[in-house]
Amino acid sequence: MSLNVQAAGTNLTDAEVSYIKTNPIIKVHAEKAWRPFNFIENNEIKGYSNDLVRLAAKNVGLEIEFVVGYHWNDYLNILKNGEIDVITNMKRTAEREKYAIFTQYNPLKAIDGLLTLDETAHYLDFNYLKHKNVAVVRGFFYEELMRTYFPDINLLLTNSTEESVEQLVLGNVDAVLDSYAVINFYVQRYFITGVTNAPLFENTVFNHLPQYMGLNKSNPVLRDILNKGLQKISNDELSRLQQQWSLIEQKKNKFVDNSFQQTMPVFTESERIYLKSKQKLNMCVDPDWLPIEGIVNGVYSGMGSDFLRLFKQRLSTPIKLVSTESWSQTLRYMKQGLCDFIPIASRTDEREKFLAFTYPYLRFPLVLVTKKERLIHKLEQVLHRPIGIVKEYSYKYEFDRNYPQGDLREYTSAEAGLMAVKSGEIYAFIDSLPVMAKHIQNTHPELKIVEKIDYQHTLSLATSLTDPALVGIFNKVIATISVQQHEEIVNRWLPLVYETQPDTDWIWIMLIAILVLFLLLIFRNQVLKKSNIKLQDMQNKLEELAMRDFLTGLPNRHYFLEQLDKEWARANRSKLPLSVVMFDIDHFKSFNEQYGRLAGDSCLIEFSRRLQVTIKRPADLLARYDGEEFVLILPETDEEGVETIVAELFYLLKQWALQHTDSFCANVLTVSVGSATLKYNNKYTAEELVRRADNALYKAQQNGHNQLVQYQKKSAD
């Protein structure tokens, strides 16, 4: 498609059209493994961020060349040097803003997670991590913020989230800090148990930071082009893209939850009696606060409606909507006992006189909205002018306390307030970011968002103070809704884009600051050069000590041998049997030759997963021994226990029935197994177990493959 046809409707300037003609192909980074946003699978560039930039580029007539093979920190450096054009999933930090500019578009706010061992789950407040070790990916924004806000916490820098998780499993760190969704992927993929991935909902440093597309500061034209390409993406296209990379299914316009974390609340006997006694629960809502919540044609809509469907799945009592005309009427109905609960409300001192609140489950920033032509960028600049807010809105109390000189006027709804801005009755309006973005996008293009106010709008479910049982019930219900469900609902309802007005008064100050910082960095780099060399040497040694096979995610041979020595010593103390089982995929070389190396790698990954299913205890250890050989340590397990585990594996392989027509013993994939069991005997070392298991494996292959042979002791032994 030609540039002129492709760019139709994007309002490209002459300079932007000229740029595209001169630079028709842009270089975009592609990460190896950061699911579901950015990863490579079977040599294909996949993920939400990559599909998003493809759509944006298509909308403006650009082509993409993905740049692969680097770690995240390398990508940051080559972006600085101008060797690539775009990093698609980048969070804004003060350090990055020294060399990068960002699109206005921020399609996702990924929740951060802290992965710890079960017994260290109290590290969530970060105070307990003082002087402890936390793994973060080198160059990720976590590194900068941790050094700024938590300098007493020791950082271990890795090259990937996968490596960070590995370091926790190996006991080299106390916690892993990364995207909650990405951590979840690796915990599930490698069947990791005994860990807790905790979402950082209430953490003031790591919480819902948006991802942008980042470009080199010298390329504002391309930034503006991408903004226009992103703005042209329709809501339907965005919804399909989010659905593709999430666990949401759309059926008859209803939200259907398929989360692997789905659980049901456990109620006490008194709570069950209470719910049974209620014929129905009456619900009042804010009728005009979309996309968070609202009433459309008599039907409850918005984010709240999706949460309500999850509430209904977990409660046996029917829920009935009681319609109101305004938020003030909703609060009045609650006071009068006409409603049992409000699904989304902010906690204030005044409301706590008649309402009880659950744990907060939604949080959004407030924003200041005014006309596009007005050159303001701070709330403090307009305190002498009339500012609007929804009547009885929770932020009013905070505003009155912090800005007693302000002229705050109340309106019955957000729409009424925005109409007042449009007519000139008031100068600006304050409300929640998603609500304002939705209104501007749909009905008020003449307005703009000029500032995110330093105030988080924290939202809970509210019940009557005279009905304490109900708030406890809803706390349990909310606790069973997974973080992934939260993310999917919020992302589904967030508006596509919102406009911000750059603060041009600060451009020259920033340029001067950048120049000064650049000179300081040159000096600093000279001073730190020798230290960096030493640090790199230390990091290289750390990487050499990595003990995990990165294809299957299993421990490797070196780690297996270390653990075997430990289990042998433990068997000495317990006087209980220790078993080693060795597995070899039959005729795997011919499988690779027939189906290709990629199919062979996929086979090894899936085989390792099926092996892991047979492991029932935390002490059991499965490792990749060499090539197509795997090995299993089974403490306190005799020959009968080995037979049970191997029988389960053979059953799983039979179910799998992976075609292998070049095999000499079957037309599907099979495996030969050898095992050995010993009680501690100071006559032997741990290596004797490996020797015996290997000997038994050889006999299984000699006897025709696809079978288990257990080592039989000879008189010479």
C-alpha cells in the first residue's frame, strides 16, 4: 500500500511524510523472553507490545525491522546511541528521560510483583529486605528506583526475568522484583513451588506504572508519527489485541473469567446463614462515572459491571441494581438504608460515619482538565480561578485542606462539570483519569488533560456501617479475585488515548540540564571505568555459576551433582533409601533429523514438563543431565516408589503420543529408564548411585528400549 493511501486519516505533516519516505523502515527492539508483552517463540517475534507497534507502523506506512539478540540493558544503550529507533515497552524514569522521549500512548499498566519464598511473604513492605538480596533485570526501571528509594537493599543484576527467578530458586537471592504477569509465567512454566508472587498493589514506588514506546531524544518527528499511528488504532482493534494476549474471552458481550488463579471464598457458618437470610442485596452506584461505572439504558456498565459478575459468581444471594439520578442520591440512599452496598467508593472521614469499606481494589490518579488553548500545566497555576468537581466527591476534602484559597465548585456529574469548562463557567475540572480520558475521547475533543494530580484515587466496596457481616463477606470475595483478573478488567475499559499538553516553558531548562548532566557523565564515566571493569568481571563469574538449563528451565548436570552430594549426606543421617532415576528419549537423534531441531527443542521442553508432573514432593529434584537425558533424585524412596513414578510417566507419554515414525521400537515417542536405590554405605560415594542408574539405563536400551530396568546388585558390588 502506498504511503499516501496508508497515511490517509492520520494528518501527517509534510515533514513527517518526508521522514517516512526517507526512512521507510524503522528498527524496533525485540526481547527474547518477556511474556506476554515481548518475546520470541519458534523464531517468531510475538507479544502485545510487538503487535501494537506493527499496527501503529501500518497506519502510517512504515515498515519494521526487529532487532534481536540483545539483553535489555544493551537495548537501552543502543537506543542512546541511535542504533535502534524504538523500544516498545518502556517505563518513564528520570534517568531514561535524559536520553529518551516517549509516546503519549500508554496502553497497559502492568502490576509489579515481588517473588519470595513462602516464609518471607512479609517482605511486601520492603523494610524487611534491608541488607538482603533482590534480583532485578539489569537496566530495568526497578534498578533505578531501588537504588533511589531503597539503597540499603542489595541488588543482584541479571539478564532476564527467567534468570532472576532461577537465582531465587537456587537460594542466591531473597526476592525477585519484576512484572507480576511475567513472574507468573515462569513460575507456571517451570512448575516452581514453595514461592509467593505478591502483587504490589499498595506499594507507593512500584504500582501500576504505565509502559510507553521510547525513542532517542534526537528523533521527535518519529515520535509524533508513532503517536498518530497509535491514535488511529480503533477500540475494536485494541480490544482484540488485548484479548489475544490475555485470559479474557468475550461471549455475548459478557466478561468471562478463565484465570488459572480462580478460587472461591470460604464463608463462616454465620456468614452463610446471613447470606441465606437475605432475599437479595440492593446495590447503588454512581450513575454517571464511566468507564469506571455508570448506568446505561437502565443497565449497570463499566469496570464495576465486570467486577460485579465476579461477585455474583462467588455469592449465592441475588444482587439488584437500585437506580439513582446522581452520586449524591446514591450516598443519600445508603444513609436511608435503601441500598446494601456501593461497589466502588472512596473512603473519607465523613463517609466512615455511615459506611464500612473493604480493602481497596482499584486505584487511579486524578487529573486536571481544561480547554486545549490554555497554556497551563499545574493545579497551582489556576487556584485563583473557579475549578469544578463532582458534588460530594471524595477529593473535595483533600482539596479544601491543601488549598483553602481555592475556588472549588460542585456539579452533579462529570459531564455537567466538563460542559461548564466548555462554556467558560469554570476554568478547569478535576476527576479520575479514566473518566476524563473517556469523556475527552468521546464527547469533548476541545478539552485536554494537563496534569496528573499528586493524589491517588483509592476505591473500595462500601456497605452500611450497621451491617458489619456484609463488609467481611465482600472482603473475602474480593480476596479471591486474582491480580490478572483485575488487570484484564481495567485494561478492557481504559480509554485508548488521552492528550497531554507539553510544558514548553521548561524545554530550555531541560536542555541546559541535559548538557550539564552530559558533561558530568563524561567525567563520571572516566572515574568509574576501572570499577565497572571489576564489576563486570564479578558479574561474568556469576553468570558462569548459573546452574539451570535455559531450554527446559530445569537444573543442569552441575547443580544435580551438587544436590546429590547433599542428599547422600542427608541419607547418611536418616538411614533411609535414596534413589536416582535416569531417563533417555529413545532414538532422539533420528527424531531431530526427521522433524528438525526446533521440533526437537519443543519435544525436550514438553517432555520435561511431563516429567515434572510426576514429582510430588519439594525434595525431589529433576535435572537435565545431558542432551536428551534427564535425571531424578528421589530421597527416602525405595524401588517400589520408583516404579510408581515411572509408571505415571509412561502413562503421560502414552497420552501425549507424539509421532516418531523413525523410531526403531514404536511409532510414537518413547523413553528408556534406569534406576538405582541405595541406603547409605560408607563404602560408596554418591557417584555410585549415578553409575548404577546409568548401568541400568544401558540394560533397558539393550533389552529393546521403552522400559524401566532397576539395578540389580552383583556379588562383586
